[in-house]
Amino acid sequence: MFCPSCGGQIEADRRFAKLVVCQYCESAVLLDEKAARVAGKMAVLAQTPSELFVGGTGVLLNRNFRVLGRVRYGYERGFWDEWYLAFDDGSTTWISEDENNFSLETYEDADVPVEYAEAYPGQNLTLGETTFHIDEKGVAICEGGEGQLPFPIVSGEKVPFLDLSMGDKFATVEYDLEDQTTRIFRGRRLDIRDVQMDMTAEEAGVYASGGLKAERAATDGRRERITVTGERSRSVNCVCCGAPMNIPDQAGDTIACEYCGAETDLRTRRVDCPNCDASVAVHSREAMSVVCPQCHKNLNVSRTEATVLDLAVQVDRPAVPFRMGQKGTLRGVEYTIVGHVRYVERDEGVYRSDEFLMYSDEVGYQWLIFENNHFSFCRELDERPAGFEPRIAQAKQSFSFLGKKWRVFEHGYSEVEWVEGELPWVAQIGDQNYYMDAVSPPYLLTAEWTDTEMEWYEAEYVQRKEICDGFGIDPDTIYKPIGVAPHQPFERSAFRKQARWVMWASVLMFGGLTCNAIGKAGNEISSMTVSPQEYASEYLTESFLVREKDSLCEAVFESQVDNSWEYFDVAVVNENDEAVVDFSVTISYYHGYDDGHWTEGSRKERVPFKLADEGKYRLLLQGQAGSGANPVPGAGYPVSIRIKEGIELARYYLAIAIFAFSWICIEWFRKHSFEATRWKESDAADDDD
């Protein structure tokens, strides 16, 4: 068909399209059953380095498709594109592209069970049989469209929207407040590598401009491939201090700054600062803002041309262990420090934390958090905990997520105090957000939200030795960690881990031996009673027979002393009247009333002794008795003596069991103290107060 405005020939398939944008005059042409009419002008959309482009064809999940159209929406953090695709079988789908994240979506008209004004980030919203989590609420502005679209759009129209997610499922709800209708785009995360384009945008001439060159395939008759290139600048600015650096003719891929020593990668994309004309490095397509290292202006780089937002630096640069451009290896991946945000929290004191954005060609962006000299390795989550509302969660409340059991640690409020380098969102000094932390050591789960957005992150505690080794940092330059981090694990050395199992085994083994020894009373081989008159001078008892060599025997002395004492010197003599063992025995027992009944001492004493040879033995004893401290000759009570053979001493086993159990108790106390220190800084501590 021909454009009603300029007469140019435009492609329009009424099966799929209700609106077509003329590629010649940018007129928005509405299609109805009778005729086509011009509905106004459509803003020209800037091309982005996307794999998709209007008119392009390819294969998606083994199905041939054609890109019919595109709609762009701008919002506070930048913009996103919605690509409209048609398959050979007549069905259609959408691919949403936002910050280099792709989602495969289907469009439907349906009612949404919540009004836009009532919705808020973090709320659960059920669409059909799926319960989603509201991640973001905002108002987007339709910046324009191109190609063929299944519904009318108006350039500059404000579109309230909700971004939803749950696991690998995503959805976007768009509200038309005037018509009281909604549009729902349901989808799931899509790996752009699943999209195989028949031709690149450069080959199709979409990005045709200066600076392009052709590379012809050597074999297979493959088509000519065009890639964007550009001559390397003669000078660049240091990514760390912003100093201008002239590039030698024989320079490699990196160049070191002569002022601060930081290395700058010459292969990265660069934008010119509109304020000072410095050449500013931008490492990833996901970058939305970057701070010029020379003039410290915060630049929005989400558009084709960078724009100045505000002055990013309001305080002196923090004393931190990393600098922009610093390289290091963590978990087997080489990263470059490309961004830094410092947050400040004022709550009965001033608390600061530093978050460093790391970039790798292999995995993209990852975060390294530095707080109170503790380190954490952090990633953003696509998953959301079902049925959990972080805004109202109580301290120490438990919930399950990602196969772990979490406990709510604290809620807080912070604002941005320092920004440098590049970031995947537009960050400015003074930006504020709320957060909730939950712990499952060594992991920390964080929900961060504003009035319009909620995001989730999972951080893993990292020992500083790993950080220092990976980034080549002298450990002596970093102060020791302060206190216990919320998700810091209780560390045991290899020795303590092994010792814990040894001690538990000792408790069980020697505890059992103690019980067995107590139950093994031995055989009684003699029983006798000695009167006070007999033990007042040396007294030799009747003989008793020991039948075993190296026999462990026991003498049990018992007397009915009452508020008095008795003392005996005892010798065990053999048949040759030789003393082979000697010992002493004291029996004392006192009782009375003093604010209640009390007792002290015992009327029975046991004395073990060992005899090397079997045979007959006798006891030679002499004793004295009395009350208080003075002995009374001839006074006292008769003492009964029983001799046992073949006993086992429980006290040695018991001593070992007690020692092992004491070690376990000390370890438990160490861990308990560690946990008490951890939770001392949580909301639970405030509740206890």
C-alpha cells in the first residue's frame, strides 16, 4: 500500500497490524476495514546496537520469524524496546529488550486485579494461575515506534506500567487510564543466542555510516559480513584519575597512566563528555550512566549521545582498597573494577558501605561489597521469594528461598554519598532507598526498594585473603574486619573441625566406659570391723586372699561418725610381713541447722590400691578420732572395712569424658558468643531492648 501522507510505498499486513509507521515521512498510519488514515507524526527512533531490527528475519526456537515493528518506551532509568515478531504460521510474539536483558513475551488483553494507584513494588499480583512479584512501578513515555504494530500508539503518550516477575517468568502490565484498559505481556527470560538472525543490522544497512568496513568470509560461500570498527583515538583519559594520555604508536591493548598508575583498556567503547570533551570509557552495553573522571560530571549514556546529569562528586574520594580500572581474579573469572557507589546510613550513628561494580567479558557485571572491612560477592537475582513481603517482615522471621532457610536481620534506609565509574542505572548523589537484609550464613539476601522499584540481591561472604590474593592487595593495607558481619560464617580451623568429632567420640566412648565401670563393683573378698580401742594402737587385721596378679582392689571404710571425725594410717602387708601398699583415710561427717538443715562430709570412704601378686594379705592400721580439731584417745566409733577384688575405676574414664565435653561446651560458647555479636546489630536487638 501507499502512504496517505507522502505516497511512499509501505508494507502493511492487516493480519498483524493496526498501525504502520511510514519509513519515509514518519507518519503514523492507522489501518481499519475501510481505509488507511494518517494519525500524526511518529518520532524518529535512534538505532541501538541490537541484534534485532525491523524487517530482519531469522529463527527463534526452531521457528522462522520476521521482525514487523518496534515500540520504544522511555522512563526514569532509561528506555526499553518492544520488538513485534510474526512467525510463518501466522502467530505473533514480542521480545522485550531492557538493559541488554531479553524476554520472550506474548501479548493479551485482560483485566488486572489491581488498580495502578493501589499497586506498589514488592506486592504479589496474581494473573491467571501465576502469582507474580511487582518489581517496578512507573510511568513510561512512548518515544515512538517503527514498522507494523498490532495496536495504535501515540508518540509522547504516558503509559503507566508494572514490571512483574516470579522465577523465570516475567510480565509487564500497561495501563491506559483514559480508556480504562490494560495490556499484558507475559514472558520468560530469553538468551539472545537463541535468536539466529539471517542477516545482521549492519549487513542490512541499518547502521550504515562512516567507520564501517567489510570482512569477507574465506570459505563456504558465506555472505560478506560488515562489522563496526573505528580508528583508535590518539589520546584517551585515565579511567581512574581522568588525566589525558597520549597513545604511543606501538601501544598494546592497555596503557598505564603516568600519574596514578591505573591501566586503561583501549579496546573499550568510549563516549565524549559533553562538558569537558574527555574520552570516557564504557565497558558494557548495560551501562546507563558513567561519571567523567576528569570533570566529575555524571553522564547518561543510555542514549545515542551522552547527556550531562549533574555533578557526581560532593565529598572527597573515600579511602577504599580499590580504584577504577583495577583488575583482579575472583572465583576463576578476571574482573575489572568499573564502578563504585558509597551508601551512607544515619541511624543512631553514621554507617557507610561501598559497592564496587566489576565487569568481565565472560559474565558481565557483578558486585563486590565492602562494609566494616568485610567483603561480599554479590549478584542480582531474577527469582523472588513467593508470598514474602520484605517491607513488613519481622526481625528473625524465617522463610525459605533458593533452597535455603533465611532469617530477617534488619531493615534500613540509605542514600548515595559517592558515585564514580559506570553503572547499569542512572545513579546520582542523594538517591535514597530502603532495604531489608535476611541471613543464611555465609549468604545475605537483600531486597532494595523505592516508591517505584524493588530489586533482590544475594551476597556471599568472602574471606579477605581471597580478595587480597585475587586483586594483588597487601593485607596490611586493609584494616581488620570490625565486629561480625550479618552473614559472616562461624569459621573453625581444620584442627577444630576434626577435634570436634574426636571430642564427641570421646564423650560417647568414655561415658560408656564410666557407666560400665560404675556397674562393675568387683568381688568382696573380706569384711571386718575394728573397734576404737583396737585402732587406738597398731592393729593387724585378719588375712584376706587375692586370687589374681596385678589385681585392682578397693578398701571401703565406713563409720557412723556424728559431728566428728576419724583418721587412719593404713598399710597392706603380705605373708612376709612386708608393707607393699600404704595410704591414709579420713572419715568426717557434720550436720546442723543454720537457716535450714546442712550437712558436710561423708561417713564412707573408698580407697583403691593395686597388688602385683596373688596371695594372702592383711591390713595394719592405726587411727585416732575426735570432734572438732582435737583427737580424743580411745574415743570414736567402730569402723567397718570391706575388701573388694577386680574393681574398675570409673573416675579416669569420667575425667576424660568431662574433659572432652568441656571442650565441646567451650566451642559451643564460642559460637554462641559469635552469634550474639552478629544479632547485636540487628533489628532483633532493638526488640530485646
